[in-house]
Amino acid sequence: MNEAVRPRASARLGAAPVAAAPPEMVDVAFELSAQALPAGFEWPLFLAISTLAPWLSDSPHAGVHPLRGSRLADGGLLVARRAKLMVRMPRDRVCAASALEGATLSVGHTEVQVGQGTFRKFRPAPTLYSPRVVMGAEQEDAFCAHVESALERLAIRRSFMCGRRVEVIFDGRAHAAFSVAVHGLDEAQSLLLQGAGLGAGHPVGCGLFVPHKTISGLE
């Protein structure tokens, strides 16, 4: 997160409607073999995964975490040697996800080899982070207001920090996204936010939260 982040507090008074609890979600980390992926690869990657796991498209809280690597000058990604393909999915679909093991995914003109998957149950943490959150707002002030409202719907009234603005492509167009860290969560809130996520674009990793100490591994 950059140095310009500013703390925001969810401090509105009064009862807020509480969103229905999402189904139990988990992460599955697959071994991955890939080199440079083209700019805007996130949506084609999700579509390629969905051809083997079509139920992902029907799971509103599911998605593919951002891949670890270095951005290239053309916007592509040089995938890190030990990067994992991390897929968030309903727990009751973990066995079905074995269809991805050993698969070759075509992403543009690049092939991605998927290896063995490892189940990872959520770990509660007081601070959660997402490098990209899309709330349908272009400017930071409006974005933060939407985040505050979304947290209130989950009955989470905690401070959060908003980071730098980036653009993410999905559904055929570019969307403004900001990084978000939410602080002071108790165990139940932490697990709820990881399961529910925030905003739009979960398929391409937007709004998927992880414990704070894994930030460097996902950016």
C-alpha cells in the first residue's frame, strides 16, 4: 500500500441491514506453471477455469486471487516462479475442483499448466487486505463511502484504509479499483468478510480479502 493511504472509520449510527451470510468458502491453492501472461489476462483466465469448473460462474463469492509476479511494460505479468493459482470457492465444491488438476488452460496465446491443489481453510486475522476492490466509483471519496456502506450491511463497523487506484478489466470494460485494508476485526467478522468479500469483480480477484501479512505475496 502506498504512503498516501488515509484511515477511514465506519462510524455511522443506527442499525444497518445485515447481509445474509455467504456459504462457507475456502481457498484452494494449485501448483502453477506459466511464464508471461498478456495484459488483461485475469478475465480470460477465469473463463478458462470455468470451462472445467462451470459452477464457479454460479458462485457469487468465488473468484481467482491475483497472481504473484512482476508487471511488464505492456501491462502483462511475469509470473513468479513459485506462484500459486489460488481459487476461492464454496467448501462443498472442493472435490469437484479436482477437475482442474493436470489441466492446460489457454489464456490468449499462452498456456497455463495447473498442478495439484491444496485445500486452505480461512484463518481469522484482525486485519484483512484486498489489493483491488471495485465499488462502481471512480473517485476515492465516493469509493470509501460505498465501502463503509457495504461493511455496515455485514454489521462490520471497523476502520479501513484505502490505497492507490488501478484499473481492472472484466465484463468487457475497465473498472476503477482501490486497495483496501480493514482493521480491528474480531474472529467472526474476519471470517465473514473473507467469505463474503466486497464489491464487484470477484471472478478476477477484486474484493477478495486475505490476512494482512500475506499482502506482499498477492500484490
